[in-house]
Amino acid sequence: MFTHAEENYLKAIFHLEQELQGEVSTNAIAEQMETKPSSVTDMVQKLADKELLSYKKYKGAILTAAGRKTAADVIRKHRLWEVFLVDKLNFHWDEVHAIAEQLEHIQSEELIERLDRFLGSPDFDPHGDPIPDQHGNIKRTEKKLLSELDKGKRGVCVGVKESSSDFLQYLDRKKITIGTKIHVLGKEFFDGSMMLQVGKDQFFISKKTAENLFVQIQES
Amino acid sequence: MFTHAEENYLKAIFHLEQELQGEVSTNAIAEQMETKPSSVTDMVQKLADKELLSYKKYKGAILTAAGRKTAADVIRKHRLWEVFLVDKLNFHWDEVHAIAEQLEHIQSEELIERLDRFLGSPDFDPHGDPIPDQHGNIKRTEKKLLSELDKGKRGVCVGVKESSSDFLQYLDRKKITIGTKIHVLGKEFFDGSMMLQVGKDQFFISKKTAENLFVQIQES
DNA sequence: AAATATTTTTAGTCTTAGCTAAAAATAAAA
DNA sequence: TTTTATTTTTAGCTAAGACTAAAAATATTT
Ligand SMILES: [Mn+2]
Ligand SMILES: [Mn+2]
Ligand SMILES: [Mn+2]
Ligand SMILES: [Mn+2]
């Protein structure tokens, strides 16, 4: 139906739209896609012709319903394949993104339906991100950044914002993964760093780390 | 490493080379790939530049060791994915080819190693074709076409030459699949048709059918 | 051996998706 | 409100991989 390039653009725009809560600029897309703004202008105009997004010169792009559905389908495939790689092939959660980036473009409705069933229709991928359903609906859960928790609060890790290998391997060393209980023992106003209790261990994390970990608050 | 187009050409040339036992012509490649001879000339020259095949104008192409290895890797991936689709996702053997045609281009050594292990390192794909190993070696088995068997001989179906949906579905209706025992009750010299016993059933098949079924002879 | 047919290559065009450099529009600063 | 800076678009180029039409080489007939 669509080329890999088109799908990658739609996916990027979809993510940026959430993040920025509105239309996304040429430059923002270029940065996300690691390409040049002029290339983005070209592609955005093509996608507008195909009515996958609406676009006004100098104003930015916003997905149409059709574009949003296509993007959600690609994201669904990406995340289902990530589950496959981790659950079935025993990949580590920091190794799967690049492969899923390719697998997400395989075209076959039947394949994805069967893969979904084979995996037990998971709701979240290995990074805690929700998997859109067949209709493109995404379960929005009420999660917060760890950095938003105050001293004394408890939460369960439900996802990561960044999923670079560096960050995920750092989390592994700290024994933090999806489902891990985290207790905020202290919070420094000066630099936003935090003292955590995770299992038996206590340690400091930086503001940057706290801003890249999603937690669900545990009422106590 | 290589583009989808390059990989598809190498695979086609690999298959033709076996079939024709020697260098393959531009036209033969064009027919296999369902493209134009002029397009083939272009690509063959590019592949020759990359030393994946050797090629002399008007004489045809023959793979180098590097080209043969690359082709075998693609075929390995194709056939492993077919096993995955049939064994794990319960696809029927006539539905998997088009999807494997896409999956064979996913680039990740690690993925294929793990997939192979996950599938129990199968030796054959769902159509009875041998799966090359990591080094590109293919187990050549002594199989014959059913049409080569004489009256009274017995064989086990070990593969199909054609794997079109039409043919595979016909075989299903006749209850013939990989592993099925076949007894040749009679053979007509006039048109090459055969009378078979398969399980409790007896029926005629055409010469064309007999020429597209591979069997391993059962010594009795 | 010459004529004809077939195969293969070349030349030129198209589309997709990228790039750079320059121009135009918009935003921010003085 | 000019001037300056930033963002975005346009114009023109490139490479891959397809195509058609024409030319050249090879094969087959007569
Ligand atoms: Mn991708
Ligand atoms: Mn993910
Ligand atoms: Mn293919
Ligand atoms: Mn097969």
C-alpha cells in the first residue's frame, strides 16, 4: 500500500503530534527522521496529495484520520514484533528496536492477526508502550514520569521514554525493568536528582534518568 | 548490505543456475523475475561490478562464490520464515510464499540464528525444500520426480517443484502432503498419466502433476 | 552464404527519495 | 519598525530501479 519511507514519515509525524499536541513543523520531522528539511517538505507534500495529512505551507502538518490509522498500524506491527523478539526469541529489550524497524513494514493483515494471537494479544510492548488494536485505538494509561513523584511516593515502572541501548542497559544494571517497584526516598531540588529504593538497593539517579522512566503511582 | 532488488536477482540467478547447470541468460532471468531483459542487463552489470557474479556480454551470468553465498543466505531466510509461518502461526503451506518473499530481506544475523533455534533448526521448509546452513551449504537429497517412477513402485512425497496455491490446494484435496506414501498402480505411456494409491484412495493424476511432485523411493 | 529471426544491449525517460544551495517567508531582536 | 536570524520552500542534481524503442550481436533458416 505505502512505501517504507511513507510509513516511516507517518509514524514519526504521529509521535510528534502526540508530543507537541498539534501540527508538527518541517524541522521537527527532519530532526526525528535524521534527514534534511527540504526532503521533508517534498514528502509532506506527497503525503498531503494522498490525503494522509493536511498541510499548509509554513504552517506544519497534521495527520488525517487515514494517516493516523496507517501510522497506528505501523506502530502496532512494530510493537507486536518487539514482543515476538523478546518473548519468543529471547532478545534483550535493548536489542529489538532496529529489527522491529524493518519488520514493521511487512505487508500482510493475516500475518499480523496471527502473530497477535500467537503472542496472546499483548497490550504492551517490551518497553511498556501500548500496542494499538486493529482499529488503531491506543489504550491511554495514566502514567507519570518518575521525575514528577515527590519524596516518599511509590510507583511501578511501566515504561521508558527513551529506549536507547545505553539507557536500557543502565536500567538493567540498576535492576529496573517493567514491573519493578520504585520508592522515592529523596529528591534534590537543586539538580532534580533522586534517591531511590529498588528492592534491597538504594542509589541515586540523575534528573535525566527520572525524566525518562514512566511509573504508575502506587497509592499507599 | 544489499538492496531487495539485488537480493531478488541473486536468488533468481541461483535457482536458474541449478536448473540450467551453467550460466543463465538475460532472457531467462527476465522471465523468472517478471521484468524486462533491458532491466536485467542493467542489474547484471551492476552485480558484476560488485563481483557477485561474472558476466560476459551476450554470454550470460554465473554467480561468484560471494554471490552464491548471498543467494543462499536469502534462501535460508525465506525457508526459515516459511517454517515459522506454518509451524508457529498455522498458515497453510500454500499461503506463505508471498510473505516469506518480504521477510527474506530482513537484515539481522542474530535474528536468523535465533529464529533457526526457535524452530528447532529445521532441515526442510514446508514445501520439502532444503534449508541452507549458515555457511550456505545445502543438503542435496536424492529425490526423484514422481513421473520417473515405474508401475508398482512406492515413494514418499518429499517436496513439490511448483508451489502455486492452485497446485498445493489440489494436492490437499488428494490428501497428498510432505510425508505421504504413494504407490504407483499404473502408468500410461500414451499421456504419462498415472494411477495412484494414496492411503485408502485410488485416483488418476496427469503427467503435469507427476512432474511437479518429488518423491523418495521406498525400497520394498 | 545470405536472409531472417531472436536475443541482448544501449540510449533515453520516468519515479522515488534523497541531497545542496539559494530564495522566500516568518519570527525575533535591536 | 527596521534589521537580523531562523525556518521553510524551491530549484536543480543524483542514484536506484524500472520502462520503451532502437541498435547491435548472435542464432537459425533458407
Ligand atoms: Mn521503519
Ligand atoms: Mn518499543
Ligand atoms: Mn523477495
Ligand atoms: Mn518454500
